[in-house]
Amino acid sequence: MKVWAACKHENVLEFWGFHLSKDFQTAYLLSPYMKNGNVKDYLVREAPPLEHRLELVAGLEYLHSRDPPVVHGDLKVLNVVLNDNGKALLCDFGLARAQQAAPTGLSTGKGFKGTFRYSSPEAL
């Protein structure tokens, strides 16, 4: 949540805050409602224009250029939403982390996290 809250970019879904339920058992993360849904929903309706891909790349470039760089950790069509103007925004930062040191390519032993189908071979 801290990683997402610190990210401010036109292609990253805005983080508004969080709310705990009265029994403190459920946390709600607050962000703008995206009535156009995610890119998976959009693909069912029509082919995505080149702009969506460029917007996604711009959002990732922003995350990777931060100090320290941010790794999204679960990039997939379900985690890219479209705002009212049709602009693609990265969302779901549940597995995002700030990369504190240069990656070594060695496993941390913490096990796989993310969505298997969308993961890079080196993450498996």
C-alpha cells in the first residue's frame, strides 16, 4: 500500500486511502471508480489501440525510474484499467515492491508470487 500511495503518474491509478471495517477484519483500498473496467473487459469488446500499449509502457517506465525502482509484481490485463477518457492506468499494487538492491537473479526463497500465466520465466 505504501508503494502505491507514493506513486503519482498519469498512467498509475490514483490511491485515495484506505478504510477499515468496524470489526477491523477487512481493509478497503480507495481509488477512483473505473466504469470502463479493465483491459481484459475491453479486449472482449474491441481491439486495443496502440495508445493503450504506449500508456502502459509509460506507467511501467515511471515505476522503474523511481528511486528505488518499483516492481509491480503482477502485471496482467486484469491489472490495467481504463479511465473515462479511455487512458490505460496500472492498478493492483498488492505485490508491488521497491527494489532495494540490484537484482542478482538468485531466488530469495520466499516462493513464487503473482499470476503464473503472466509471469516471466525468471520469476518462476
